[in-house]
Amino acid sequence: MAFARKTTDSSTPDDPLHLYRMLAVTNRGPAAVWGHQQDVLRAWHQKKSAAADVAIELPTGAGKTLVGGLIAEFRRRTARERVAYLCPTKQLAQQTAAAFDEYGIPNALLIDRVPTWNPADRARFESADAVAISVYSHVFNSNPAIKNASLLVLDDAHAAEGYVAKPWRLSISRQDESAYLDVLSALEPALDPLVLPRLKNSDTDKASQSYVYLASPIGVAAHAAQLERAVGSAVEGGKFDGKRADEARHVWKFLQGRLDRCLFYVAYGQIVIRPFIPPTWQHAAFSDPERRIYMSATLGDGGELERTFGRKKIERIPVPEGWENQGTGRRFFVFPELASDLAADRTELPAFVSSTISKAGRAVVLTPDTRTHDSFITSMLPSTYSVLKASDVEDDLSKFTARQNTALVLTNRYDGIDLPGDDCRLVILAGLPARGDLQERFLHESLGAVEVLQERIRARILQGSGRATRNPQDYAAVMILGQALTAYLSGRDVQAAMHPEVHAELEFGWESSRRYDSANMTDNLRVFFKHDAAWAEVDGDIVRERDNYTRAVAPSSKELQASVRYEVEAWQSIWNNQWDWALTAVRQVLNRLQGERTPRRYAALWSYLGFGIAHRLAQQTTDPTYLATSADYYRNAQRMSTGTSWLSHLASPSDKASAPSALPLDELDEAAMRGVLSRHEDIGSTLEEHASKARAGLAGTEYLAYEAALVVLGQLAGTSESYGNDDDDSPAAPDAVWIFGDTRWIIWEAKSQAEAKGMVSPTDVRQAGSHLRTVETERGKSAPSDSICVLMSPKPGVLAQARALADEHLYMVGPNPVLEIFDRLLRAWRTAHSRSIPSLTPPQLAEIFRAEQALPSQWMPMLRTTPVRPQ
């Protein structure tokens, strides 16, 4: 017979390191904790153990599971706390449980559906006799299964945004057509009337289908009752199919009654309703624990972690000394689209990729969206290969690792699949990883606020490229596909913001790819896969370069990190219906989104939100000062979003009824109108003579005449300065420079003598992109934000190899749009001249130019239609 006897553990550990010495007596783990792990554990125990939110950064292979496990077990033993260790996927949870078993940490694996949980295991967690190992979805859920922990350890926190936001994100697919059209109809007053036919028609072109629109928050608030009925009817009336119906019901529990505090993102194939920042502060399962530990391989510098988890401040324990440069394993990056022969003839690319996969035997392919996923399988994968998806390997990776001629093709999944050793030697990143939910796509594509997504994109690339390098002895080739991703990783600033090891690997792979043909790339891959003495010599070069690098802080990170606390405060206030507090927080956000590298377009979004909040307060309080505040925010939103496609769609009936009665004069437009007023004496009396010479120059191909015409065009545009290169034959000299005071520079490289065939070369792209730096050097000052270089060429396209060299500020335009801008400006000048330019104020002059579509805010998008570097 056996009875339970209560025992007392007299050997309570003093700290996590003492704890592991106790565990190591009988466990199957390492004999001791590594030095860098000791440093992190001491930093937490001595300085951060009382903090509510602490993030710990440890690169892959640095043993973060043991660090997180020891913190969890230390709190469980010493404070008798209920501790839950959360992983993104079931597979990672299973791996963590296996690791804890080796370390001697008592654990209870609580995954799958709650009814299937072992009651005894659940009881061990509830009584604080074991650490629960589970997945994010069992906490971030409308009915959390794990809701009474005292400590949460959140693994792979850098990849958690989708899991955390899911309980508050209602997706209405066009597949559920009745639900989609019902909600779209209720949103009509909040959308630009011009876009509604595109969203309703089944024959809408692909470009329009991919665009993401933001419904007016003012329109949403004004028609909240209709939206509640439409969404409620869709959720409760059986208008969703299958699994989507269950997910919608769970999310509706969180959003019902709060739709006026959500953002509505609308695309042809989907409507997404969600708060901008998940309101985790009202989710007891996450907010009630006294402590949260965020484990991450990459934390970044711009507030991404705080936005993801809805926390105002998360304290950091940085990468331990010695690991800030050292990585795990060796990645050999290859850029097929930069190879000389494949760049010249893209039709040969699929055969090269297919051949490389065949030689590797197995490959994991990471894509950002379903379209890229399907296209890759159709065009790039060997026909004899079988395809596996994430659900096929969720519980058993051997379905992939035990077979040859197999590809694991995943969509928007850059974490959670570990393929060490011979499991996989080829990773393919196909497409820029910036196509998550509609909010992410709106920020990246419609608003162009790339800076706020930089951490997320960089983390996905880092994690995705490391799927097959999980320990110091691992090695894997990483193939980069897609013009946008190739161009992104070609950027020196992007490489510099990476971990130094990855920076050196990227630079080496980029240089090895762009200088040679695909046959040389195949030979290099053969040497790399053989991994003998021949590769060892090359590897030494990468290590030497790595040791020379330190990771640079990405542009705008300082401003974004400073603003995030107030972004969270603003959304807390919005969610709690405290609109006056929300407006105060928005002001604080915008105060901090200012600096040397102001993230203008992200600031434009917050100005637009401020416009809606102030308008709501004006209606609630009848205080007229709120209307003035609302107008100021609206003008700021327009001013700071000039040149974006989002700006052109701020035209909903709701916005038009609430916006300032007179169209605001954009900062750039105002500078141009003052420029026109200052030039009228020089140009007014000889306008037709100037126009005749300029038209002849812009319509012809002779380069001196074309460049002189560009200078005149700049004068007509209202520049404070417009000048050419004075016959300077140096390639560093731009052909024309337009200066609009301190608001904007536009710098030209004109290839008027080029033929209208073939493709723009890397030399031309490099030359044009460098002009901004040249002018900065000449003028002794930095260019204003959003300044651009324009490459005018009649050629129909740009070589992929050239695109990869392009700076973000470089755009290509043909001769016809330049002539169109000239004609608009000439018509405006003629009208203004007839009304006596000196007698007009800048706003009055702007109305004349606006009528002819001749304001910079109206013709600038024509110059920015074709970025040379893919977006």
C-alpha cells in the first residue's frame, strides 16, 4: 500500500545558476551552464527579476531554451508560482518539453484541444508542481485555457504578432461573399466612392485587387450601428463557412460593441477589422501575471515588441558579450537574379532554381503569400518533387526529413521549423516577407511606412534564413528570389542593420552572385555543399569581415522606440472610450516621431487618427476648438503623406464632410507657390519664349537641350533653385537639380539619347542613385525627407541586376510624363499670368495650379509611379 507523504525541499536554490547545479546532479543535460548564459541569468536575477516585462535576446544556438527554463523553474520552486512557457507552434512546444526533460525541469505539455489534455498534467501546472509548456493560442483566446499563471515565458517573441493579434482580428473573406458584400455595403460612407466599383466587380484588374484601403474612422464611428448589425448578422447568421465560422464567433466576442474603436482594412479579397495595437491590457490571461519574460533571437530597436504585445515598456537584457558578432552555423546566400546570364534572360531562372533543388535533394521554401507559394510550386519546383505544407509536419518532421525529392513550402511562416544537420541544406526565401495581414500590407504598400515594419521584415529574413543552421556545425545555402527581396537585401543600410555574421554572409553572397554567371554560382554551391578545405579558405574571409562589423541601428528606430509608449497609451484610451486622453497621447506620439530621420508616413497615419479623434470630441463636447484641432491634424496627414497612394483615397463622403472646408495647402505646394511668385518677374514677360525652347528640348533627344529644358521646367514648377551641371562631364554631376527650399529636392539624371528598347543598365542606376549624396556634399547639408532622384529614360524597363543596386529614393520615368507635367505647368502659368501673378496670394495661386493638376502634390506621384528598387 502507498500513501502520499508531504515532503519538504530544504535545498531551495539561491539563484537560477545554483538551481542548475542542483539539477545537473541527476539530469541528462549539459554539465554546466555556458558562460554567456550565466551572464544573462545573473543580469535577470540581480537587476530585472522584479520587473513586470523583460525581454532577453539570445541568438539561435545560444541556448535560450535553457535560460528561459531556468527562470521559469526558479520562480516555480522559490515562489511556488504557476508558470507557463509559451511557444508559437505545437512542434516547438514538443521540442521544448523534450529539452526540459533533459534539463530535469518538471513540465506538463498542454497542447492540442483542451478536452484532450491529461487532467493530471493540468493539475500539476495548477498546483505549481510543474511548468506548463503550451502554445500562444491557449492564452490569446476568447476563452483562455491557461489563465491563472503568475509568470509567462514567451518564446520566439519576435514572431508573435500574428498569434497575439488573432483574438481581436476579424477576417471576412470574399469566399464568404454574402458576409463580405454586406459589410462592404455598410462601409460605403467610409470609403472613397471611386474604389467601391473596383471592390464590387468580379472583373477588377489584378493591381486593384491587391490594393489595401483604410476605411475612414470618422465614417466607421458615424455608421457604427449599421456595421454592428452587418457584422453581427454575418457572424451569427451562418454567413461564414466551416472553420472561418468558428474563428469569427470567437473574435466577435471581443469586438462586439467596439467596432467604432477598430480600423477597417478593405481589399478585394478580404476585409479585416482590428484595433491597431491589440488590447492585451484587458486580457486577464496575459495582463494579470505579475511577470512576463520575452525570449527572442532578435529584439530590434524600434518598438516592435511593445507594439506586438501592447506593452508600454519592456525592459531589455541585451545579447551577452561575445555573441554580438558571433552567429550560428554558416549560411551561403546566393542571388540568382543577379547572375549575369539570368539577369539578362529571366526566362532561364526557373530552370536554374529547379536544377539547384534537384541537386540538394530536399528544400524548405518560405513565401510571404499564397500567390507566391502557388507560383513557386508551378514554375520553380522540379516536376518529380512532392510538396509538403506546414500542417503535414506539425507533429512529425520526419515526413520531410526522411524523404528525398521533397519540398516543404510554407506561407508566411519563418519560425518554428528546425532542420539541423543533414535534415536540409537548402533554404529558399521567395519574396519580401512583408505581406502578413491587411494591416501589415496597408502599412507597407498603401501607406509606404516601411520604417515601422523594418524590424519585422529583418527578423523574418534572419529567422527564415536560419531554419537549417541550428548549431555551430550546421551549414546551408540560402537562395534569395524575387526582385523586391533581392533589392531589399542589396541595400547597404539593410545589410548593416543585420547581425554582423549575417551582414558578412550577405555581402559575400551578394558579391559572389552579381559578378558572375549562373554556372559559376552552381560551382560555388557544389564547393559549399562539399564543405571541405576549399570552402574553409572562403569561410575564413567571411569570419574576418564579420569581426570588422558592428550592427548599425536602422533609420528611424530611435524615433519609433520613443513613440511606442504613447502609441500604446493612445490605443488603450481609444479602446476604453477615453477620447480626450487618446488625443493627448496622439500629440505625444507625433512629438516623438520627429528627428533626423522622421518616419513621415507613419506620422501621417497618426495625424489622420488624431483628425478622427478630435472630430469625435468636437461632436461629443460641441467645443469649437476641437474642430480647429481636427483640421490641423488633417492638414498634417496630407502634408506628411504626399506622394503615397493612400493620400489619393482620403476621399470618403465621411472625410469630405468633416475635413477643413478649404483644401489645405501642402507644405511642398506652398513652397512651390512662393517660388512661382518670386520668379514671375524673370519668366512672366518671356513665358512663351521659355516655353517654346523647353518644349523643343523635352520633346527631343539632344542631351544638352534636354538638360536645359529640365532647368526651365524646374523654374516653372516653382523651385527656389533650379540649375544644371554647367557642362560638367563628371558622372557624379546630376543633369538638373530642383530645390524647393527646405521641403524637398528633386534631382535628375536624363538619358534622352537612349533608344526606346532594351533595359536600363546597372551603371545608369548606380549613377542616378548617387546624385542625392553628391548634392548633399556640394550643399553641405542633408536632403529634406522624401527627396528623390529621377532617372528619365525611354527604355521600357530595368535589368534585375540593376534594380538590385537601386537606392530607395530612385524612380524611373519616361519622356511622356515629363512632357505632361510641362503642359500642366504651362497652362497654370498662362492662367495665373492673365490674372496678374503679383496680385495673388499663395493660396489663390494654388487654386489656379490645382485646377490644372499642376501642384507638386499632384504631379509628384507621376514621377514616383515606377520605383527602380522593387517595393
